[in-house]
Amino acid sequence: MSNTPLAPAPVASEHMDLQARNVSFSWEDTPLHWLPGEPFAGHTINVLHLLLPAGERWFVHVYKQVLPYITDERLRADVVGFIGQEAMHAAAHDDVLPHLGRLGLDPTPYTAQVDWLFEKLLGDRTLPPGRARTWWLMERVAMIAAIEHYTAFLGDWVLNAQELDRRGADPMMLDLLRWHGAEEVEHRSVAFDLFMHVDGNYRRRARTWATAFAALVFLWQRGTRFFVENDPLRPGAKASLGQFVRAGRRGVLPSTGAMLRSIPTYLSRTYHPSQEGSTAQAAAYLASSPGANGGVRP
Ligand SMILES: [Fe+2]
Ligand SMILES: [Fe+2]
């Protein structure tokens, strides 16, 4: 397979052994509008705290079931490292939510819906052992590969989003986002490699990308609206697509053009996640991240 011209082409030098890092963040000094003058962009990014805890625990739940299907020892080690990192990410984002609640923005009405989505709709279902159960496991493995395309995209974006520094983003929040983003870049090939190893069917890859993309757009715009419309510091504020596009132009969110270009990238038959982003840049950030190195406020 790997010698055919239309097979994914990994960049071997981008691989590295994965480790879960203990991190420590303290939120008491982080304001609700942690990105000064950009409440819409801040809330759009805050949606990560709503989606990731449930989403990443779901990754871990699915991957524990797929471990017996892995026959390659290096990939198994990658998946175990991935599970450790994602469990840590979920816990770190979870810790932000009570702080948002203390600042007057209780996220539980929204997180209850997200928990239902991942635990019930995307959960194990009561399928008998055999083809149906395997089919559903492979669908979810493919969906995770598609979602990880976007977590890697966002990780690469946040590592390079100098505009967040220029606008005076809260250093603790920026460190959480960049520590997480750097680990997403570091492990960006694992979900794709796992999918290719246990299934690799192109039609499944394309179909589950469409499902994952639609779900992400739906959940993200709902989450952004939830935060913007319940912001106690901006009564009556509304969220709109235009604000998203303009924030992307200012560099405080990913640009719409970059997001659109990432679609054919993932759907290309020669795509491999190691072709995008820089492991060296991620490693450099992780070596200097205050949260990943003792947790002193940056
Ligand atoms: Fe993550
Ligand atoms: Fe990830």
C-alpha cells in the first residue's frame, strides 16, 4: 500500500515518543474577558473548555476498546501515550469551568448536552459482539481521526497566533491553550495512523470527516452563542458569523480561508498529518511552558 502514489506519505522525522505531562494551572487571577477587547474571540475559544473534557474522555473510552486490534508495537505505544495526554487535557479544561461559573457564566446547561452527545449518541450502544459492534468501533476511530485533524490545526494555529500575545491575552489561559496545542501537534499522527492500521477505508474516512465537521461546526456555534448571550459583562450581546470572519482577519481566531483550505487537505489521498505543523516547534514550547514545568504563573 505505502508504495502506491496515492497512499498517505508520512514525514518520519516528525514522529516522537509521547509522554503525558503533569500540568498545573491556577485560575483565580484570570478574568472572564481573558483576551482584552475581544470578548467574542475569547468566548469562541472558551468553547474548547465545554467540548474537550467530554470529547477527549470519549476518545480515551473508544481507544481502550481498539487496543486489542493493534498489531504494531510502536503504534500501540503511540496510542497509549495519546490516551495519557488526552486524559490530562480533559482534566485541565474541566478545571476552567468552575472558574467561569464563579465569574457568573455557569456552563452546566451546555455541558450537560455535550455529555449526552458523547456518552449516549456516540457511546457504545447495545450492539451484539460481531460485525455491527466492530463497524461502530471503526466508525468512531475514523471520526476521532477527523476530529484530530482539527485539534492539530488549532494547535498549530495557537502556537503561531502572535496576535494573542499582542492583545495582552491572560498568560495562564494562553499557556493552557499552547501546552494543549503543542501536545496536539506532537501527537497529530496517532489517530490517523491508528485508523489506517485498523481500517483505512477511504470512503469511511471521507464520510466520517463530513459527520465530524458538521458536528464541530454545530457544537461550536452553539457553544459560542451560549457564552456570548450569557456573558454577565455584556448583557444583550449576540454572536454572528460575521464576527467570526472578522476576528479571523484580525488574527485572534483562525482565518476562515485557512479553515476551508484544511478540508481538501484532509480529504487528499496522500495526506498524512505529519506533513503539517512542526514537532520541533511543539517540543520547544513544551520545554518552556510554565504550566507543564511546575505551574508557576507566567
Ligand atoms: Fe487534546
Ligand atoms: Fe489530540
